[in-house]
Amino acid sequence: MEPDLSELSEQIALDPTQFIGIPLALIGAVFLSLGAQFQHRGVVKVESHTVDSLGKGLNGKQLALLLARPSWVIGTVMLGLAIMFQLGSLYFAPIIVVQPLGAIALVITSILNSRINHVQLNRKSITAIVMCVGGVFLFVGVAAFTAVDKPVTDRQLVTILIILAVVLVLAAVAFGMFRHRIRAIFYVILAGVLYGFVATLAKVVLGRLQQGEFDWLTWLCVIGLLGATALGAYFVQNAYASGPPDLVIAGLTVVDPMVAVAIGILVLGEASQAPLWAIGVFILAGVIAVWGVFQLARNHPQTRL
């Protein structure tokens, strides 16, 4: 039994180099929070000077006007820095350890948005934020100690790409059919789902580069990553137009890691060593965190109903 336990311990434990990913992820969360605040300000200003597009999606003219808004440009640069730090953290550490640390951005964004816009968060909103952050950390806290980090096989990679293709098609169809009745929570959830795939594919591409493998499947990963990033970014801008920035960050920092970890569990088999009680905790923590997002959407003082 001793060799098996030793082998399992080596698979799970972080070595000193992998710990570098944790501060990088935290720095990225700070830039994510600041970028969201600046981008939200730019979107709101553009909407205030153009025809109201609430529930219809930003049109081409509005997207072009965003490039002329200094606040939106600054926010975009900060989000770019957030992505760089996130990629750095994924290079050093497993996705289930560093990806959920972005939940720190929700706390920072909520405080910033409250101070900047002089909006007092009500008790229900604060409770919802605690549910989001608490659920995420509970989910990944258990996953980090029960998961096994395994190399991605070609078959698993094809499965991920097929699921992403289905998600992209369904997202495009849903947006086309219901764009006149869409609210912020729709954009938030879909953007979070897409960015969950972006994080997963980014980790796969970085892993393949480390292993010296850059074949046609890797190129498909890059294409899927870019497509999901572009559509996710568009959904995020529409979410800013119809909801407060902390709601957007709540969706991204809850749904994003949930999707990434779910792929790791269901497709990559990273929970194959997890005991039965851990599976129960995963389900409970996921329900708590997602419910927190919906409660924040319903009770936030700035949410447009």
C-alpha cells in the first residue's frame, strides 16, 4: 500500500514551483476587478449617449464608440493584464487550485462599486456575495485535496472541443431568438460558461507547449479558445449595459471555475480518486455559489428589472 499512497501524494501535492501560481492568480484577480469597474463605466457612458439597447445587445456603433472611451480602454488594458497573470498562474499550478482564486475579485469589485457609485449594498446582496465566494472556495478547497492532475489525452481533448462547439451554437441560437428579452443574468451565465472553457483550453495549450506537442488538435484548441474569448467578451459588455459590475464579476468568478472544474471531473477524470463524501460537497458547494449569483441578480440595488 505504501507505494500507492506515495504515488497519489506526489500527484496531488504542489511543489514549491507550483505555489508561484497562487500570488499570480491573486494579482490577476485585482486587475480583473479594476478592469471590470472601468469597462462598466465606459459602457454606461456610451449607452447614455446612444439609443437604449437594454436587452437587445450592443450594436456595432456602440461597440465602436467604446474604443473612444478612455475608461473602457483602461479597463480593457487591465483585463488584458488580468489574463496575462491568469495564464502565468495556469502555467505554474493546476487549474483547480488557481482558477477559483478569482473570486477575490468579487469582493474587491463590490466594495469599489459601492464606494464609487455611492450605492449601499443591502443585506441580501451581501449575503449573496458571501454565498458566491464561500461556495467557490468550499468547492475548490475540497477539489484541491482530492483531485488527481492527469495529462490530457487526444480523446479527452476532442470531447472538450465538441462540447464547446455545442455550447457556442446554443449560445448563438439563444441570443438570436431571445435577444429582445435578455437580462444581465443571461449574459453573465453564458460568459462564465465560455470563460470556463477558455481557462481549460488555455491550460491544455500551455501543457502541450511544455511537452513540445503542437499538432492540429492544439491548433483547434487555440481557435476554440479565441472564439470563446470573443463571444464571451461580447456577452460581458452586454452584461455591463444591463447590470452592475459586481454582478458580472460574480457570474464570471463563480460560473467560470465551476465549469472548468466540472470539465476536469467529468471529462478529464480528475476526481477519480475522490471519496463519495467529496462528490456530495461538490454538488452542495456548487448549488450554494450559483444560487448566490441569482440572488445577487435579484437583490442588488443597481440591477435593472
